[in-house]
Amino acid sequence: MSIYLKDPSSSVDYSIDWRAWLSDTETITSSTWSIDPAGASAPSLGAENAADTIRSIFVSGGTLGQRHRLTCSIQTDAGRTVDRSLTIRIAER
């Protein structure tokens, strides 16, 4: 799992490219993003974007010193479901 530093005053996007995981003819039919732990000190999840095999989301806010797991879950037209996660640590940059 990757760890990324995020300034609490920034609004940035995080992306996952699923190309290497999908078969040649498989497509993503849906995706959702979540953050754990959620709550008042957690960063806010904003607009989701989809472009071919890439899924991304804008993340803003957060409380200094906190760590959160950001997870993207996809479903495909082949009936497969998978999650990928990254960790965000809120820190001054």
C-alpha cells in the first residue's frame, strides 16, 4: 500500500489505473471510493472521475497527524470485484 502526504489546506486528486489488472476485453462498470477512518477529522471526498481504465477522486481537508486509508472498489463487466487502497497522512508540506 502506498503512503502519500497531503497538506490539510490542499485539494488534490488521487488516481488508480486498473489497466494491468483488467483482461484485454474487460471494462469497469462501476467504481466507488471510501475513506477509513471516516468522521469529522477525515478528509472530504469530492468529485470522482473516470477515464478509460483510470479512476480518480478529489480529496480535501483533514487533520494534521492523522492517517487515512483511501480505497477504490470496482466492478467489471466480467463480474469481478476488486479493491485497491492507498494511505494518506495529513502533514504540512
